[in-house]
Amino acid sequence: MSESDNGADPRTACPSRRPASPPPSRRRVLAAGAGAGAAALLGGVGSATEAQAAPPLRPPAAEAAPDLAPYASYWFPDSLPPGVPGPGITWRSLSRWTPESDPDLAYNTASVPLAPRFTPVPPNAGARAGQARISSLVSFGPTARNPSQGSATADHYALTHWAYLDELVFWGGSSGEGIVLAPNAPVVDAAHRHGVPVLGNVFLPPVVYGGDLQWTRDLVRQDSQGRFPIAEKLVLVARTHGFDGWFVNAETDGGDSALAARMRAFLRALRAAGAPYGLRTTWYDAMNSTGRVGWQGALNALNQEFFEDRAGRVADTMFVDFRWTPQTLAASGALADRLGRSRHELWAALDVESEGWDSGVRWDAIIPRERAHVVSFGFYRPEWTLGHLTDRSPGAFHRADERFWTGESLDPAHPAPEGTWRAPATAVADRSTVTALPFACAFNTGHGERWYEDGRVTGDTPWNHLGLQDRLPGRRWAVETTGARPSVTLDFARAWRGGSSLLVSGSLTAPAAVGLHCTRLPLTASAVLELVHATESGTVTVEVGVATREPAAPGEPVPYTWMKAPAKASAAGVWRTSRIALAALGGRTAYGIAVRITARGGGAVSWRLGAVSVREDTARRRPAAPGALTVDASAQQDGTAAVRLSWRRAAGPVRHYELHRLLPDGTRRFLGGTCGTALYLPAVTRAGREPAVRFEVRSVDELYVASVPAATALPWT
């Protein structure tokens, strides 16, 4: 494959390289803050709300450091390269790593558990459940200096089409930085919320990229008792960071059959050690049984022992190199059958890094329309949907990403005539994790130009943090109408909560039903559904659809029961809440939620959906507050402070935490959100001559109800 940071072509031995990104300054090792966390970095001014009094001013708990920024973790297995690392790069040995000595672990640990999911009846007649699945190898940032917690820009690959993914690989690594990568917490938290496992990456580079066979030997080294210490460390890393296993890519040539045998034993040990914790291993088709690197483009006699040998399963899945042909994939599937393995545990590699939906893919070799799928497939670098754009705004990115996953029609239920691109939504069934009350979605994609709370801007700077992403509708956007289809988009001009909302616009010549979430929600007589919405132009009637059974077959319409949303007069663009009692559906299961918009006179409309929720109609109690908000370290210069904060986890369920700054005039500015209990702020600016900056952190539940805050302060020096 390739070094993602250096722009390498994964199918060639000698790809071109591009310069590395500018490095940061070196940072001192600090004691890790309490708990685990990830945070967005925002700013803005909002209205004042409730707050407990801050405790007396106190100095920082740790000495200031020149650079407190936490970054995603990366290592070499044991021995380090000769010489010295480049500026901003830290060479680390995994063999000497411990959780206790890691200064950034609190910021790199995911907190959201892997959600179970189900497969609804697909909206597309060609989409199939139980056959081909999809893996994605994604580079979310460079190996070194990849922020642990998002950053202050909306220009970010905010993946949202989790419904079609079965596995995400946190791709990266290079011989000059590190070759073992742990995914950062925002990626894992977002994926887990949608039921998608995330794998770290072990990349043993080709020699032409500086690969050293000693690193392969380090990886598979055994101790005096025959154990594999690095396999045990990899399991420890996955467990403490909260992700789901490893993608192992051994492309350093020069080995022999003895080294191949140790690699196979290492994989077996890695899988056995991770199995009690639900960890998985994917093997990349590079090293073969001779110990040499020889990409097969197939599962065959030369590499099958890394997938399945006489003793049983060695790896859970295999990523088949880009050299595959229709014949080698057919033979690979047949061999998997003979080994007693699922042929859909083989990922046929698709390189979309350079041309995206214009990539020449022989689709019928993988997912033919007229017969069973041959194998599964894996995208290499689908973040092309952002990378190829000139306009890299959030809206432009999501329009491109919708086309990549859904197709040119932007509607999985009504696909456009197929050209050279076979969109995943037309072949693979979507999945959902919406199975319990309470449930809410504010259509927050995990990045935006501003941060909103209850429709008001409380942070006015761009941001990204995937861990704050909502459980978004999986099939975007399934629209049923007998008239002109309106535009349905994730929009960033306004939001109810987070950074985005759902916008329906266009000339509605007939009612238009927009499918939202596929669900398995048990309804009681006291269940209610709420919409927060605003009509920006035109006059509309809004109905809510709840399906109490599934369609009879793929491609059939969802049988919704429609209920009119109570109408209240309001000015154009004003958010209002419509509450619909579901008592008539008590005792039944909700299989889907939709909205239907009818325009008075069939005219042009612009209607925005800020949030949808389903809950029991009981008193809404605040979640428990977090405790002991503490400044763990800070660095001040010229009225600006970099700060590390942590707090104790709140009792009971918490969706995420939100941290604000209380300004001298009593208003609150949103600084960040996190799924864990530690937060880094890169630049807090002094407000006038205030003696100290005051921080507040709140727990937020699944319905976006916030707790009372815990508070602390940092004196300005």
C-alpha cells in the first residue's frame, strides 16, 4: 500500500512523495489529566444562564509548559530509526509505552461504547443485506501533529455515512514519524455511536519509503516464554484508547519463510489476546508465506495462512490488494468457501484517492447486479470527497459526500441511471442503532461555522469534532412525492443545536415525505415525538410519519402513519416546537420516522428541521453534574492561555460534556464539547482586565438537557 502522509500510490513500488506538513514545537511530558476525553475548540458569545459560583481562585495544578497540545498517538514497535526526528516529530517505542506514562492518554481515549445495530429493509431494490460489506481506510490527518480533539476549522473530513460501513481503518504512518497509529477519540466516538468498529494501523513500510526489516522483527519478537510482547501491547493500547482492533500491513520486503511463520504466530497471538475484549484483526495482502512481499490481489495458497491455517482463524478479515482481477476475486471467494470462511470477510481494495466517483471500478467483479456478491470491498481514501474540492465549505463537502455514497440522484430510494459509479447505497443495505428511548437528533455533523444552543449562536468560530456528531439518518435522502422533488440537504447557515440543520427547499407541487431515521423504538401510551422547526419562506403544513411495520420488500415505500404537527403562528425563520402524542401507537414498535411537507398553493418553500426527538412524556430531569473541574496545566503569554482541564465523570448516562467561559458581563461563550472528561483549550484570550478566566462544565444528556455546572477559574498572570 502506501504512506498516506506522503501521497504514495498504493499500487506501485516507487510512488512520488510530497513534503511533510509544518511541524509543531516539541512539548514537555505532563502528568495525564484525570479521565478520558476529546473536545471541539470553539469560541463565541451567548446569553447568560444558570451557574454555580466558582471556587476561590487558585494557581494551576501543574507547571506551565511551552506546548500543551495533545496529539493522536503513534509509535515504532521497539527500535527507533537512526539519527534524530524531524522538527515536531517525537519518536516513541511501543515496547516501552505504558498508560501511566502517557501525557495525552486522557485526550485520546474514546468514551462511547460500540452500539449494536440492526438492518432495516433497504429503500433500494438492488441493495442487499447479508452479502458484501464495506471497509474504509481513511487518513483524517498527518501521523505526527494530528490533533487529539478536533480543531478550530470547519475544513475537515466529517464522515457521516456510517450506515454503509462495517469497519473503519485509521490510516497513516511513515518511516520518519511512526508506524503504529492509534485512532483519536472523536473518530472512534462518532463511529461507535453508529455501530462501526474502528481499527488502528500497523504499517511496515516498503524499503523504498525507508522501511526497515528490523521493525518487522521487533513486531513479531518473542520473549523467553514464547509470548509476543508487542501483540500484548497492541491489545493494551486498543483497550485503554477504546477502539476495536488492528489493521496489519507488512510491506517491508527481504524476509524469509521463518519470518513469515513468526508473523503468522504473531497474528494468532494478537487475535487470541484481543478476543476476550471483542477486538478484531484485518490483514493486508502483502507479505506472503515466503516472507517476501508479493501482492497477490487474491486470497490464494501463498497468503491464505495469514487468513486461515490448519489450526483455524488467523485474521478476521483480509484486505485484498488492488491488483485483483475478476478471475482472482472469484477464485478468492471460492477458496474462502472451502476454508469454511465467509467470502464477505475479504475486502477487494478500491483506490478512490485520486478520482473518487470517476475511478474505473469493475463493479460486476465484486457486487454484480444479477447474481450473488462475490466478495466485500474496501475504499482506500474516500476522503477524496473533501480533498478534491476547491470550495471546501461544510455544505460543499456534504453535497459531494452524499453523491459518493448515494449516487447522482442523492436519493437511495430513487437512484439515477447508473453510469461508471455504483454508489454503495444502491448495493449495500444500510444499518441503524436507534433502538431505545429517549432518542434525539439535531442533525449535527460534527463540524460547522458556528456553535448553536437552542437556536442561538454561543460560539462564533469554525470548529470540528466528530465525537459531537449526532446519530444522523442513514439513508439520505429518501423522498416520496408525486410532484417535483425538493432539495434536501444538511445546511450550515442556521442550526438549533451544534453546527447544522436539515433544510428542505424548492417548489413543492405536491406533498413531499422525507424519510429520517430507521428505528426499533418501543412505544408506550405516554410516548411523544417533538420537532423543532422553522419556516423561512412560503407557507407549509407539517406532518410526522411513524411506521409501525416495515416495507414488504426492498425498494417498497415505508408504510408511515401520518399525524399533523400542531401549527402555531410564528414569524418567518422563528424556531418553534411541535409536540405529537403517540398514545394511539402505544404497545407497538416504531420502525421509522419521517416528515411530510405540504406547501400552500404548491409554491416555493424553505423549511428547516432543527431537531427531532422521541421520549416518554414525563418530567425532564437534568442529568447529574460533573465534579471537580480542575486546571491541570496552563501556559500564558501576552494575555492568551493554553489550558488543560479535567473533571470527574457525572453519575448516570451522559451523551457528552460542554465547557463554557463565563465572561465578566455574565454572558457565556462556548469553548468545547467532549465525550470524555478532559479538555484542551489552545488559546483562551483575556477579556479586558479580568483577574481570572472562569470555566464551567456541564453534563448533557440524550435529549440535550444540560446539568448545572461545575466551575473553576485560572488567574491571569
